[in-house]
Amino acid sequence: MVVPSPLAAAQAAAQAAAQAAAQAGPQAAPQTATEPSRGAAVPPSAPARVQSEGTETRLRSRLTAFIESHRAYPEAARRRGTTGTVRVALTVGPDGSLASLRVAASSGSALLDEAALELLRAAFPLAEPPGRSLSLILAVRYELSAR
């Protein structure tokens, strides 16, 4: 039995939301390189760049959903009242593996920084690989709420 990564559910939800938004939105006419009313011609690389940006946006959305649904507050940090935001830099390989991971900007707490790294390690490998390497910086926020 193949067990999908914990990110699979978040990926499926993000994909369903993206499909629903695409179906609900108005359909724009495609822009062509010879369309005079648009002004300058569209460079041949534009469709690839738009597709690339779409891949990065989907990946960012899926990882953000994973962070929100799987983030656990370190108990020692909770007891101390420690809060903060960790900015994490990561690279995803074309096969969906985690190629690199590091703290780009510390929260000021080693406990929170390490928890953010562990959280993102748990999201890999991706069920839907991007097909090319992608580098992102994501924020993992740890806040205590009043009870």
C-alpha cells in the first residue's frame, strides 16, 4: 500500500480550488503576437513564463495550506510565551523532493526555527512534482492566542 505524503490532501484541496476558480472566472480571449489592439507583440517566452509562474503559485499555495494544517507549536516555546515568524528558504527538485532547506530569517527562537524546518521536511516528497526545480521563501508564523 502506497501512503501519500501529508501534503497530498492539501495539494488536492488547492487544485480543486484552483479548478473551481478557473471555471467561475470570465474567459479572456488569448493574446497573440499579431494582435494589433494590444500594442507590442508578445515575446515567445511569455507562455512559458506564465506557466512557470503558475507552477510556483500552485506550489506556494499547497505548501502554505500544509503549513496551516500541520503546524504544531513547540511545547517549550508555548510555556515560555515565545512567538515569532520564521522565514524558510527551500528548493524543490523536479521530482518533488526537498533539495535544500534553511532558515532565511530567524524568529529569534531556535525552538521555533527548528520546528519550522521539521514542519516543512514533513511535506516531502510531493505527490505532484513540479517537473523543474523551484526555489521559494515561505513564512511560518507562531502566535499564541488568548484562551
